[in-house]
Amino acid sequence: MIGFSYFLLLWLGVGLLTGFKALFVDQVYDEEFKQELIESCSPRMQQNMDELFLKGKIKIMMFYVLSGLLPVGIKIVGLLKRD
């Protein structure tokens, strides 16, 4: 049972770090994309854009945390195939 606990902590920890990397280093939601989307929408929709982007970041982070080691494995396989 303690092994499963360690595995679960490792899974969630790697997912959390991968999510932070995707959001803040790779910048999945960069500011240029945000400004372009705000300019293309109607004036009434602009009020809800900040809430939309905050919820989007939370959803992306939760996806990475729950998927754990899978994004890391996919990234490694992609790097190996590229060579």
C-alpha cells in the first residue's frame, strides 16, 4: 500500500511540474493569443475574457496533473523519433 502511495505522489508531482512548464515556460496561453482573441470578440464578451482565461488555465493545469507521466512520455518519444 505504501508503494501505491509513493507512485501516486510521483504521478501527481510530475504532472504538476509538467503543467507549470506548459503554462509558464512553453506559454500555452501566451499574451499575444489572448489579445488577438479579445480584439476579435464583441464588446460585451470582453468582460468575461479574464474569467475565461483563468478557467482555461485551471483546466489545462488539471489535465496535466491528472495525466501525470503521460505528457512526459509523449515528449520523450517525440524527441527520440525526431532524431
